[in-house]
Amino acid sequence: MRLTRRGRIALIAAGAVVAGTAVAVPLLTLTGDEDGRPTTLVIPEGWRATQVYAAVDKVLALPPGTTGKSLDKARLKLPNDAEGNPEGYLYPATYPLQEKSTPEQLLSLMVDTANKKFNGAPIAAGAQRNAMNVYQAVTIASIIQAEAATKEDMGKVARVVFNRLERGMPLQMDSTLNYALNRASLHTTVRDTRMDSPYNSYQRMGLPPTPIDNPGEEAVRAAINPTPGDWLYFVTVKPGDTRFTADYAEHQRNVAEFNARQKSGRSAPR
């Protein structure tokens, strides 16, 4: 098993201690006018669709679940591969709010923004250059967004994904498990890695069927411009020290150092 980005909790399996991760849940950010009425909605990079729906419900003062139920009415212009699921295409950005804004309008604006970003020459050409379509590039970008500890690590995480796919190795990304379980947990167990889900990248080969969050521009660019390297494993041993390697024995030493720091109470940041 390889370690995901932050190495923040321990998973004990067959006598080996491995690390897991969790997807950060940012706070809803709003700006308002003099009357306190929200005028913009900020969608952070890495939010899942369910978080976006909840944010729209809140900013428009709608009952919880309203935005999620509005997808059919929104008639979103999604790629065919998405099969109606907007995950990955609710582009993170700052969106203006009008007095009579609706969930359908806001979701359409997010998807239209994503299409402009993703279908432009740099991204579309980059995806083709790497023998994939744009939807696959966005799916990889969503994993990068969830896994990379820093923006500087994004290209290396992308290379790990490509190297594993090219070698016929499962991705073994805890972020996909968290998505399948609809959680943002610090704990990944052996039982989790055995769950029956198309998002279980420990058991299933290839990419998950959809993106697992809504990635930002830097993650998408990393997906089409992976940093050159032969890495297959990575773990954040301590803050600012994410180690990438192609050698499993070296990776095990990195894991051992991470575990020693955990036991001494010097854990990586959440």
C-alpha cells in the first residue's frame, strides 16, 4: 500500500502501519451589501458537489436539499461521460448573487465556467497530449486536489497517478474511499479498503468513474503537465516534507519515520 499526501493517521494491516488522509472541509465564504444581504458566493477548490449544494441552499435561504433536487431543471451542459453528474464541473470561483438568483442559475454558471476553462486550447490539448479526454483529466485533477499537500507537490502527485496507471497498478488513494463513504475522515481501515465501490481505488483498477471533488486551475494544469519522475509512492513525513519515491523499501523507511513522529506526538498538520 502507498501512503496518501498528509500521512495523518495510522492504518494497521498485516503487521504494517500505513497512513490515511481526509478531505478538508472549508468554510462557506460570503460577502454582503450594507444590508447584510450576500452579494457573492465563494466556492473553494476541492469542495465536493454536496458541499456546493449545501452552500447554495444556505446563501439563497432555501430548505436543505433544494439545490441537489434542482439538477434536472438546471439542464447543465455536462460532458457525456458525466452522465448527468456535475461533480468536477462546479468550478471553484467567486460567483455574483442577484436578488432573484436560483439554484439552477448558479449551478449553470459554475458548469459554464468549468467548460470555458476545461475546453480551452491549453487544457484540451494537454489532455490529448497525454492520451486522455478532458473528463479524465478533470478526474485526475480532482484526485490531485485532494491528495497534494502543497501546490508545489501537485505535479509530482500527478506523476504518481500516471505511473501507476501505466504500470497497471491500482491507485490506492484514500481520497477516493472517503468520497465513496461520503465522509471527511482521518481514519482509513482495512475494512474500508475492502468495500465494494467503483470508487475503491484499492480494489478497482484505473480511475474512479467520476471526479471526487471540484478541482481548481492549478490541479487541472498539473494533471496535463505531470512533473517528470518515476515515483510510485509518497507520504508527508512532517510539515513541508512530502517524500516521493519509486523504491518500496525507501518508502517503508519513510513510513517508519512518519510513524515514529506520530508516536512522539509530532504529527503532520490537519
